Amino acid sequence: MVAARQVATVAPLPAALTQQVWALGFVIVCQSVLAGPPLWPSATPGGLLLAAGAGILNYALPFWLYLTALTRMPVARAATYLTLIPVFGMLGAVLVLRERVTWLDLAGGALVVAGLVADARTAPADDVVREKNRVLNREEAR
């Protein structure tokens, strides 16, 4: 619900970038406090690049799509789009790590996508959502 209010005033891409950078900073601080320096002593540039790519493809991209959905639909409906995170994870594992997927993986991904397509077809008109966002922004201004 916090994200829904944030995307009413900030575009989804900068909002997602800001949230991801804060999360990365939090992870780095926790890792340094709990494990102590040096941070990632055995990390190679290629390994860090793979980790960054995985983070972007598997989490940041689906979250950006979620924030974009929040600008077009109610929170309860947009939350269903978070189910794309494992689908993107599977896609990343295939493309980056060359992992094999089973028919069960494909069936699960297809069910997620089919469910979201079915949900999107029943979405309310955009003007109804815009009116709700306008009311929400007016309440925040008070």
C-alpha cells in the first residue's frame, strides 16, 4: 500500500530504482556487520556482473512491472503480478546459467501467465482507477 501511494507521485522506474538501491545498501551493511570485512573476498568481476544481472532480471524488473501496474489498477489486483518473480527467475536461470527446465516448470510458468492474462481481461476501466488515485492523493494532501 505504501508503494501504491509512492507511484501516485513518482514514476515507477525511479521508484523501483530507489527501492532497489536502498535494499542493496541494507544488505551490504548487514553483511559487513554480521560477517565483517572484507565484503565478498572471493568475488570476481564476472561473478559480480552475474549477480547484478540476476538481481535485475529476477527481482528489479518484475518489481518495476508491479509498480507500473499500481498506476493502472488497485493494489489487490496489482499484487497478483508479483507472481511473475519466479517466472523471471526461471527465465534468468535458463538464459544466464543454462539450466534446464522441466515440463512442470513450464506448466507452472504458463499457469501464472495465463492467470494474469485472465485477470487483466477483467480489469476495470482506467478512468475508475485514475479516480481512485485522485481520491487517494486528495486524502494524503489533508
